[in-house]
Amino acid sequence: MLPESLECLGVLHSCCGNAVLGGRFPGGTGTRQAERPNLIVRKGSDMGNPAPRIWPIGGGKGGTGKSFFTGSLGILLAKLGHRTLLVDLDLGAANLHTIIGIPHVEKSLSDFIRKKASCLEETVVPTPVPDLYLISGAMNPLDIANLAHEQKGKILRNITKLPYDSILLDLGAGTSFNTIDFFLLSDSGIFITTPEPTSIENIYRLIRAVYFRKIRQILKAHSFKALAGEAQQRNEKATVSNPGLLLAMMKELDPEKGALLERSLKAFSFKLAVNQLRKQDNPLLGELICRIVRKHLGLRIDFIGNVAFDERVHNAVCKTSPFLALYPYTQTALDLRECCRPLLTADESSPAAQRIAE
């Protein structure tokens, strides 16, 4: 186990049961009804057609509720007037369609992979929510879970060309090559964890794997490998696994290239949410995990909020109906709305940020 993971678990064990919640995060059937959030959005026709904001969403293990989180954020963005596409990239175990209220889909990602669809956009299906669309992976056979490099590249290239304001990617759990490669599609990303030791340990491993792969991607894209090699020759600890020292050495050797690497690293917009928070759990857990990530990796991750545990999420899934449609004023629904806010304001030049008025 990584020492940093042990530190995350230490935070969990030292704080469990000692949180002062003040009734803010009740769970289960006792979840109080939340007030309607004051979010009003003006649809602007003069916003142009900028490139979509792509948000990969992943969890370190199964059962964290990342598909629930992805589907719920998609619904909220669509209701705010944001033309939104959900892409189910949990290959081999796709169920995002069920979360948003679609029992069965006629088209899926496998149609594009198997060339039954001439373009990726032909696999897009409407959802019951206006302005919300879906590319499902529900019909993918098991062998689709292990995409060939060429197939994966084809999907990645075509996703960026789709005409939507926001694209949310529901990724598979863990640190598989598929998950990491899909995270590389964007400088943004959302990590989902639950307040359990296994989930916390695995989310740290996922964050670490994604960040290191992104650094390698930057070094390759800007032909920095030679400079990085020279930095490592001067200090054997100046590796991708020690990005702070690597950056310092590269800035010393070549200030211009070092500054470019620094700007590239600062462009990352990673977020963390804690799902299924119960009354006895520490509401500061997410903030503490972000601090540990910054301490050990030098990576800033913004904590966007806790989502209260609610047994009725299970009921909504069994009814094949979106939770937000059945229980729109619960604490969990309010928490999801609060998690949505940073996505809208993260980029002040984005169309969504310019539409918000409160």
C-alpha cells in the first residue's frame, strides 16, 4: 500500500464518528426535504459554438455511485439550458441508460465500433430530459471491454467533435488502461469516492495514475523527454513520480520549457466529490483527501461537495427513473446541485458561466 494511501486511511479512521454535522447531511429515509435551489439560467443564442467542455468521471472502485453522479449532473446541466451529452464508457458494464430512465436503447457505442454507424453522432439517442442526450454502451458485448488501441483512438477523436456544450464521460472503475486513456481526453475530470477505506485508497491510486500519465503525455507532446532525462541525470529523484522536483530541475535547465510545463500542469481542473455520506461520516473528508493529494503529488484538486446517502436512490434505480425526477427536493438532490455549480463556474469564459444569474 502506498504511504500516501495510508495517510488517507488514517484521516478516515481518526475522524469517523467524530464529525459535527449539525443535521446537514442526514441519510436514509430520514433525509430532510431541501429547499428549491436558486439557480436561474438565461439561454443565450449569441454564445456561439465553442468546443465542448469534457468531464471524465471515474471512481477507484465499483459501488461508488459514479454512474448515478454522472447521470444526475447531466440532468442538472440540461435543465440549466446546457446541451449535454452523456457517454457511457464503462465498457462491458454499462448501465447509465438505466440511471436516467431509459429501459432499453436501440443504438450504442458498439454500433460505431463495429462500423454499423457511419459516425459517432449516429449512436446518440435522446433522453426523457430535454437537452440531454446519451451514447450508451449497453449493447456492447464483453469483448468490447478490451478495446484495440485503434478503436480507442477513434472513439477519443470523435468525442471531441460532437456539438454539445458539455460532454460527461462515465468511465469504468479502477485504473485500467481504458479508464486512464479516457481521462487523458480532457484537462478536466471528476473523481468520485465514498467514505470507506477501500474506496479512499483506490481513489488516491486513480488520481495518482491519471496525473502521472498526463505528465508523461505533456512531456511527449512538447518533446520534453530529453530535458526530463537530463533533469533525472542530475537528480535521480527528478522523475514523473516526483513532479515537483522534476519541474524545478527542468526550470533550472531550461526556464522557457520549464515555464511551459508549469503552465500545462496548472491547466488541470480536477474535482473530487464524496458520495453516499452518512450521518456518522466526516463531512471534511473530501477536503482532507485533496490536501493529501496536494502534499504528496503537488496537484491541486478542488473538492466540490458531499452527496448524502439516501436509500431512495435504490428505489429510483429499481423503477428505472431518475432520482432527481422522483425526489427533487431531498438533501441528496440539493447536494448534487451544489456539486454542479463548480462545473458551471470553473471556466469564466464558458457559455454556462455567462448564463448563470442568481
